[in-house]
Amino acid sequence: MMKFLLITATILGSLPLSMSQYIHSYYVTPNISTTPCPKNQTCLEFTTYVQNSSYFFQSNTKFIFLSGIHYFDLGDMLLIQDKENISLVGSDNLTQHTAAEKVREYGFNPIGDDVTVIFLESSTKIVCSHLSGFAFSNISNLMFTNLTIANCGQYISLSSYNSSIHLEMVYNFLMDGVSIQNSTGYGLYGKNVFGLSHITGSSFIGNNQVSKDFLIGEIFINCKGEQETSYICQENIECTALYGGNIMFYYDDSIMSSGLHQLDISHTLFTLGIDTSSSNWGSGLSIVLTQSSYGVAISISRSVSYRNQAAYRGANFLLYSCSVSSNISLINFFSSHAVSTPDSPGVFIVIPSYVDALTLTTVKDSMFDCSSAGVQVASVESNNKTSYSNHISFENCIFKSLGDWSFDSIHTDIGLKNCSFSEVNQVSFTQFTPISPISIRGSYMQNVQVILDSCDVQIINSTFINSNILAMNTNITIYGDTSFRDKIQLGRGGALNLDMSTVIFNGSNVTFSNNSASLGGAVYVDPASSMFFIHHTTVKFVNNTAFFAGGAMYVNTGLNDIYGPCFIHMNCSDLPEIILYFEGNSAGEAGSVIYGGNVDTCYVGNCPSPVFTKIATIGENGNAMSLIASDPLHICGCNGIEINCSDFSQSGGNMYAYPGQTIESSLVSVGQYKGIVPTTILVYSVVTNKYVGSIRTGQNCSAYEVPHQLINETMSLITETVYQITETVYQIYQISPFSYSYNITVTILPCPMGFVQNNESSPCTCDPLLQKYGLICNISDVTVLNTGNMWIGYSPQGKLVFADQCPLDYCSKAQKINVLNIDGQCSFRRSNVLCGQCKGNLSMTFGSSLCTICSNYYLLLIIPFAVMGVVLVLILFSLNLTVSTGALNGMIIYVNIIRINDAIFFQSKNGYSYFLSTLVAWFNLDFGIETCFYNGMDSYSKTWLQFVFPAYTFLLLGLIVLAARNSSKISRLCRYNAVPVLATLILLSYSKVLRTLIAIFSPLSLNALNSTDDDTLVWQYDGSIKYFGRVHIPLFIFGLMVAILLIIPYSIILLLSPCLQKCSHRQCFHWFNTIKPFMDSYQAPFKDQYRFWPGVQLFLRLPLYLVFTISYDTSIKMASISIGILLYLCFAAGLSVYKNWVILVLEISFLINLAILALLANTTNSSELAVRFGVTISALCILAIIFFHIYNRFKMVIPRIAPKFVNTISSDKDDVPMLRGYESIM
């Protein structure tokens, strides 16, 4: 407040002394007030003074308005002429406001509290009616203070406009603490107001408020997202009376004057003014300077223009200056929410160029906010011009949330210093005839599109955030620390787009970072543009991205000579002082650092070439194989990351293809510095001179399909250029004038085996015999799609053959088979016919079909094998764990069936599944653990070795029996277990031997594709061995002997033993009495009428084993197991074949478990989890049986060790009938 009073006192003191020496003072009594008239003073109503104006309104007159409302009802303008020293003064009852507070009284909120401009509003009001107003002409020293003037305004012949207060040829004018509101026309219109004029602490609110009946409203959304209405005059309505606004000063040469006149406006609010006409004069604060004989200095400070509306330009502020000498300054000026028609600026400054013009305009510490109308600064060319000194500067200004900010000049210079632009739609500079460069110093631009057209611009220590500069026919010089960052541009040049322009980096430190564009993530340079580097200059390109090409820079050289001058220029002496640094830049297609520019071949004066790589420091960027790239120059062969471009005229060599087969060649198209450039390669036939097709290459070395014809020919590959951009299309292809051809010679081969060619012009297709089996052939990759479990390959005689089924798990299912590489269909590192052998120097393993590297040290495994045999025999002897109890029958069937279908039940073979698979193998007398045995073991020798362990266990048992005969101690240990143990070992070995015999006797037919060739019968487990051939005969004869001498007699005798026993009294069957104890071991658990049942159990295995060998369909195998087991259980349970029902329950439990697992394996995707659970339950049952046998064997010893435990078991045994029943058979 003290600051404001000091300013007011200074203004009053600057007026002529005569203004404070009045001869006449008149008091004006309000129409509505209780304010008493001062003593000894005459007090009249204002109407009385007005009606006698010729008497009262004389020179040296002062009207003192007492506090209250004064009605002014003249119905015309009160015209006062040719006087001096006239003052209208209100009372000192003033209210102090800020601009923000006053605007809120009118229901508007967006203006910020930071607008602290202070003005005064008086309680002394002059209220007009019937279009009354004030007009002063040829007045010296006029003063209005401490008044509120409302609802005034009238037309006067002196002017073309209505106004509340009209001033013309007024010398020395003061307005202090005055508020002019709701006028018709202008609140204040001043024409040729000379001398020293001041407006301070005042407000102009809502002037030219006309009836909405004359207007058309257009709704729009302002920068705050609010809905507003813009009004314009209706058509066919006389709009002359609608000219107006808050305040306007107009200077011309209608009155000749000289010298310099001054207008000062401070601490004043201009708001809610409306001009609905099509004039250029605005509605907030308008200043028009057209004089040529005198100068005007205008100072506007700490003032606010808010939410004024104009149908055309300059809604909030308009300056039109074409005077000979003018000096205009705006300091701490705030403009916000200007409302105007589209494309019309809210702030409009025009500086025409006249003869010897001198217009200096300074805008300092000001803010222009929230207006879609924007800001426009323009100059207009005039005739007869000789010299120009027009200049406008913006310093410490803020431009925020605006439409376009434009500067259009012919002979006017502009400077921006420490200014901030944010959320401005577009900032444009046009300077057709520059006097001196446009200066942008220390400025900040955010979310701005900057357009420079025909300018000379200096950018000094400025920051551009999410902003782009488009320079057209412009020279840009950048000094100091300047940065361009965070701009995403869908077109060209994320931060800087040069179109026929030049950018000079003069001793600068410039950073382009995090910018993105389609071409040139940071900078785009067209063919007519260039870049200069002077003195100590560093330009950094960091983390810029191009969606297509040129991560940091894209230089469009057009079709210029690649050996011409560079787009970069410098003095050679400055070369060591110039640094271009590239880090973290990337491009979607090519040129992570730079695309184009011919930087490897162009020259810069006499500087050593290539200049670009001498000044560039390239760190970690995007695709390392395409850092520096250009339009494709060559096609090169490649291998991984190696590119072979040693000779421009490259050859892809000879390639071979079958009819219809695609051929592939590893290619890249490269530009300068071998930078990879994705492009389209055109393929022509040298033989037929025809276009064959095209190849689209990528960002890396890759194999591409080369189109060709079905003839022997040479293909010529030629590149196209890419990314020649137009306004609407990003990619236009044309043959590159600098491209060299890349030749590939193609030789057509006969169709491979398994394929046939119907005629010379047709591709190879599938052999009809293969098609018969539903196979699908593809000549492109020479493969046959095997959807089943077939094997396709070559016989030992080299003929292409196929087998209906691949043995066991030797082959991978549902795969493509390359007929040129038959081993590709084999699994477990297997190879050769039917995948029956191991690859290379690999060997077969026990426990699986896997082939691996082995050594003969694995023969030491004979030792643990031998120990295992001894342990097995001792356990059976010591625990009486034999078939004579009947407890093992169901368990043995269970583990036999699980083992033969191991690949189905245990598919993953890892973790817990592997443990269970090994456990099942042990119960089948297999080693179970996947391990080598010796180097070179194959399927043939592995089959022979299957007989070793059973034979070894029988040998051990025989030795123990012989020892028992010669030693009473051993005899007592063995008791009567020798025969049951032998029977048990034979039964455990039966399944293993039977599986081995089936494998020995299993043939497989290799079907020949050629009808003239015979089918070949081979051994199923090694297709290289002919069935019943020289290699197979020994194995076959041995297997046949085992079957005839052991397996078949054993199975028949066990099945027919009741009949044989009845005939044993006959001479020819006396031998049966010798083996009767052996038969009794099997038959002991069964009822007498079912003593043949052990034979039934043996014959149950036979069909299930045969199904496993013959069929390769998992569903058939599992269905056979389920059906066979369920049928067996129906008879076993229905007939109640066992003497003890506990044994029957045990067997039924095992077999139901097996049947359920088979059903689940055939119907669910989670079968392995079910198998784990089922086998675990069975394993626990087996362990329970073993532990019970241990208990019975040592029950005489346990009472001495743990009597309490024995008592508990005994009591539990008495309570559980199953335990008592099971013990009765021990």
C-alpha cells in the first residue's frame, strides 16, 4: 500500500503546478446518500451542474463529489471544450482490490491469486441513464480521481464510437482510483491525448455490454477445459453502435504537434470488455499510433487484461504502431483468457514500416496465459521506405496455454530474453528482410512447435522441452548451453527440422536428448540444408529414437553425387575442437546414429576425409550393425555378424535346388560404412531378363528366400532406396542409382527320394505311396510331415523305405522328417535304420533307450551286479519272501505290466518319477538306473546281456543248494526254502526273459517306395540287422532254445499241473513226481480245485506283452491292460481262487490300481501325477509285506529288544482279522 501511495504522489506532483491551484470548487450532492454537505459550502446535485454546464464548467474548476450515488441523466454527451484545469474528484472512501478479487466478483475463477495488481474502487458513483457521457476537447490538465462511473456511454460527433468518457486533444490527463463499468461503447476513448497522461489504480470492467438480442453466440472450450461463449454481431444488423471495449487511445496527425508525448498506465485492470464488430481495435486495452509529426512514449506496468472479447484481433491487448517515433513498454503486464474468433490473436501487436520509422517496443516481466487466441506480433510493409529501426523485445516473459504465438516481420527485429513458452500451440517467426537476427536468449519453451520462416535467428542458452523447431529458408546460430529434449514427433526431425536452412553451432554446448521422430529422432537435414561447426563446439545426441531411420540424425542427400561436398562444414583448423557425441540412440530400421549424408565419401574443403568420423565419438547405441547407414548401396553376403563386402560386385556363388524348392541366401543390404539398411531387393533373371520377385531384408544378417524359376539360371539382385519421404507417404521405392548387383547362380537338381515330378514345369510332390499313408510332403525344406509314429529313411542298401511304426520310443512323434537327414527323426541321440543304432561313438545304456559316451571302466558295474544277486537270494531265503505265501503274486503281475509300459507311465523320467521307475525295474530284475556298461554296446549286445542276471541268480541258488547238501549248518539256515526261493526267482525272471524273447522274435518290414524294389524284413530293435540274417541267426536260435526248453514247458506244466498230477502214476508221467514240490510252491496259496491258476497268471502276461510289441498306439495298449486286468479280476474274485481271502484282497488291490492307472493314462493330461500316486500306494503295500515278513522272521528276537512293541503288535494282531489271516499263511 505504501508503494502505491508513493507512485500516486509522484504522478500528482508531476502535473503542472496550476492544476493544484483551483479558483472554483463545487460540491456535488449525491441523489442517494446521507453524507452532509460541508459547512459554509454550496452543494448541488450533479444534474444541476450539468444543466448549467456553460456556467459551472469553466477553467480552474474542481467538482468534489460527496460519497454516494450521483445520477447523470443528460441523454447526451456533456461536452466541455477549450478549458484548462478541470477536475472531477470523489471522496476518499476507497476500497482496495487486487485484480483476482475483482474478477471473482463477476463469477470467474481461473485467474490466479498470484496476480497481485492493486487498484482502488470508490464508493462515490456516477450512474448514467439515457446514454449520457463525458466529452472533453482541447482541455489542458484534466483529472478524474476516486470515482466509479457506471452505465454511461453516448455517441459524439467528434468520434465514430460511443464511450463513457471521450478525450480529444487533451493535454496532461490524470485518472486515479477510477472504475468505469458497463459502458455503451468504450469505457474511455482518448484521441490525441498529449503531454503527460497517467492512469493508475483504476479498473475498466464490462464495458460495451450490449443486448444479446444483437449477437450470435459460439461455444468453445478454453485452456482450462471450461466452456465459454464468443459473441459476434448478427448479419443484417447495424453494428456501428457495437464498436467498443474497455479503453482505447488513438494518435494521428489530425492535430499537428511536435516533441514526445507520454502515456503511463499502471496498477489497472481491464476485464470483460466486448467488441463484437469486425474492427481491428480489440476490447481490452487498445493503443493505435499513426502519427508522423511527433513521438509517443507509452508505459504500461503492473496491469491486468483479463477475459476480454473481440470479434477480431487483440481482445486483451492491441498495439498498432506506425508512427515515426514511438517507444512502448509493457512491464509486469498480465494477459489471460482472451476470447476471440478462431485464428484471431488475443494479443495483437502491429508495427508497420514507414519512412525513417523508429518504433521500440519492450515487453518485460509479463505473462500471457490461457488463450486459444494466442499472441501475434506483425509488421506491415509500406512504400517509400528508406531506413528502419523498428525493434520489439520480450524479456522475462511467460507465455502459457496459448494458441499460436507468431511474429511476422519485414523490417522489424525481435528479441526474446529469458522467456518461457509452455503449452503454446505454435511459435512462428517470419522475417523476410531482417535488420538484425532474431534473438532467443535464456528462454524456455515447453510443448511448443517453433516455426522459423525466412529468418536469421540466434538461440542463446535456451531450453526446448517437448518442442520442435521447423526452419524454412532460415539461418540459425546457436550459442552457449542449449538443450532440446523429450519431443515426440510423428514426422521429420524430433527437435530440429531443417528445410533449405542452415544451423551454425558457434562455440556452443548443445544437447539433443530423448527426442523421437519418424525420420531423424533429433535432427532432420534436407538436401538444401547444412550444418556449420565453429570453434570449441560440442554437440551431444543422447537417447534419441527414430521410428524408421536416423536415430540421432537423418540427412536427406537426395540423388546428389555421393562424392560431393558434405552437409557439415567447418574450418579445418577447428577440427580438433569439435566433438559430436552419440550415446543410446536407436532407429527402428536403420542408422542408429545417422542415416544418409554420404559421410564416408563426401568432403569438407581440404580437411582430411572422412570428416564425420574424425569429429564423432560413438558410444553404446542401438543396432551395432547399423550405426551409420544410408540408402542401400550394396548387397553383401553375411555370416552371423560378419558382412562380406570386400568387392562391390558381389557374387552369392552357386546354389542348388530341387524343382519347387525355395533357396535361401544370407544377405544384407548396406549403405555407407556397411551399415545395414532394411530394403526391398529386386530379383531379375539374367537368362530370361525378367523380373522374378523381391526380397525384403531386415536389420540383421538373416537367410532370405530367393525367388527363382525352374531352370538353371543366374539371378541378379538389385536394391531399391527407402525412406524418400513426402508429405503423406513415408516410403517410396525407386532403384538406387548407386546400387551394385549381387548375382546368384541356381542349379536345378532331380527330385529327391520320396518326391516325384509330374512334368518339367511342375514342382516336386509327394510320392503316391507316401500320400496313401496320409503323409504331407514339402519340397521347400525337403521334409515329410509325420503325424503318426512312422519311420522314413534309407535301407542298408541305400533305398528310400518306410516302416509303419518306429520301435519303442526310438523316434520323436509328429515331426517333420528331412529325407536328406533321416537321423533328425530319432530321439535319444539315436540314428540309422529304424533309429536302432547310436550316433557316432556313442553307446547304448541300461535302463533307457538313450545313447551316450561310455568307457570300458563301466564294466566294474559287474561287481555291484554280483552283490545284488547275492543280496536278492539271501533276502528271499532269510525272509521266506516266496511265491508259496501267495502275497507276491499280485505284486509281480503289477510290476511286470508297469515295467513293460515304462515309457508310457513315466514319461518325464526325472525327479520322483525316475525314482519310482527305478524301483519298478528292480522288482523286474532290471538294473533300472540309466547307466553305461561298456564302450560300443548296441541293441544287439544289450539283448544278449538280458539273460545274464537271471542265469546268475539261478547259479547262485544252485550253489547254495549244493552247499546245503554238504553242510548241515547251511542246510539248517535254508530249511525248506530252497524250492520256494527257486520258484520265486523263476517267476521274477519269467517276465524279463519273456520280454527279451519277444524282442528277439520281433521283425519289421521296410516298405520300398519304388515298386521294382522288394520290401525288406529287418530286426525291429536294430533295422541295420536283417531278420534271420547272418547276425540275427545266433540270437534267434538261442532265443528259440530258451523258449522251447524253458519258457513254453514252464508255462504249460504250470497251467496243466493238476492234470499231470492225476496221470503221474503212469509210466510216462512219473517225472512229474520229481518236480511236484516245485509246483506245490506255486499252488500252495490256491484252493485245490484252482491249482492251475498260477498258469493262468502266466498266460495273462502273454497277450499284454504281445499287444505292447505289435501295437504302437498308446490308447490300444492301455485299453488292453484295463480290459485284461478287469476280466482276470472278475474270474479271480468270482471264483475265490485263494485259500486265504487276505491274499485275494491284496491281489485285487494291486490289479485295480493298475487298471485305474491304465484308464487315466489313456484319458487325462495329468496321467503322470496319477501314476506317481498309484505306484506310490503300491510301493507302500510292497514295503508293508516285506516288513511283515521281517517281523515274522525275527519275532523270536524282537521280544528281548522291544517287549512293549511286541505286546502292542500282538494285541493289534488279535484285534485285526487280516493280520491273523495273513500270519496263518506264513
